[in-house]
Amino acid sequence: MQYVNPTNDLAFKKVFGSNENIHILAGFIKDFFHIDPDGLTVENPYDIKAYKEIIKDKEQVRMRATISDVAAVMSFADYRSEIQLRKTKYFNERSLYYPLSKFVSRYKVVEGESSPYAKLRSMYSMNVLGYNHFKEDEDALRVFELYDPERNKQFPKNLIKFGYFELNKSDVETENQRQWQNYFLQKPLSNDAPKYIRDALQIIDRANIGEEELEMLTYDEYVKSVRDDEIAYAKEEGQKEVSTRIAIELLKMGMPKEQIMQATKLSIDEVLQIESDLL
């Protein structure tokens, strides 16, 4: 079988953002938060026509970051998932901003109710990360909540949980979490993998992808290739700028050109051009 990359924007939303496949999202939530997502319903469910409009409107944003999100509600809490494949400067801030925005958005003054805070609900957020965000260890999963470390006390009410699941880390808490890693990394699932993870794999089988979805997948792959080229070009240009600045200082100090070439990895023609520009 040929599978779509499960970290692709469309694949992520199709698998986790559809009420027809709600059992997959329910299994995912259970495996990481160890709760029963009673009454789970996806907000703004996946629809290929709506997806096409949104994605093409946000092309320039997508050229610079891969960000997919799924929002859902449970009977007792709200939920949000995001997949982030590359490190970005303000990811920590953003990973808090959107769940907390949802949390405070439920604040409402309702006639007949004693407090506008009555509508506030618990918020669960899970970020799937394609890079190593936390450098300290090989723990794949971290879940943060309100806590007083000085007194070893939890906040009296469970209102916020922020989860981070790193796909390239080796230490997982459960076998199901390992199977989710295998799913996202396109590794074989074990024979005893839960049905909902195997169902997720079936959904991204190219034989089960519609024509419009295949069109968008091709578009996604094109945008990704352009973005990767932009990143590679930016790194190359950035390194060359640094090397040029170093070469200027070494030329001013009178260092031989051969040593400058070794120190900066610049060619002799590039060093000569920099020297000419200094004259």
C-alpha cells in the first residue's frame, strides 16, 4: 500500500478532524491524557472544499511553517491538537496562546447566572513535535499543568493541561504511545496496535484519498519543497554573510589568504573580491 505522510496538513486534519472518525481522536486523547473523552465532537470538521479555500488563502504563511490544528469539545472540557514539524522562534508562546484563548473565550455574562466564570471549562492541548524541543532527556511525552513546585502542590482544580509529544524521542510511557510514534514516523505498526490507530493508517492509504484531496496533497508537497528551498537558501546566505564578515576582519589583520580560506571556507576568488571591495 502507498500511504500519505501522516504529518501532512491534510492528512492530519482528515484523520483527527472528522466526526466520522471520532473514535481515532478519542483513542489519541485517551492514550496521552488517560481520560475518557465523553461527548467528544470536532469543531469545524474537516471538509476538502473548505480546506482548499483556507490553504490557498494562507499560502505565504504555509511557506514558512507547517502548522495543523484540530479543535474539539468534550462534555467536560475543550481540546486542541497541533502538529509542528520545525522549530520556530515563538512556539512556546503560541502553544500556550491558542489553548488559553479558547479557555477565556467561554467567559460570558449570562442573565440569570451567578457568575460569568461559570461557562469556563478545562482545556487539554496536545502538540505533536517533529523535532526535539526539550533537550534534557529522551522523554517523548511531557504534560504541564498548574503546579506550585516549592510546596509540591497541585492547583485545586484541573483546568489546564499542555501536552508535548516528541516523535524522535525514545522513552514513551505506554506501548500505544509507541504505536502513535510509529504511525507519524511512517514505521510499521505492531500486530497488536489498537484498531483506531490501524484505522488511521487506512484513512491515509492513497487508495482511500479522493481526487480533490490528491490535488491538494500535490499542492502541499509543492509548497513544502519551495519552503525547504527557502530555508536552505537562507541558511546558505546566512553562513556566507558570517564568513564574509570574518574574512574582512582577517584581511584587515594581514592574515595570509590561504589561512583565510581555511578559516571561512570561502574560495580564493571570493576572498580576492572581498579584498578588492576593501580597497
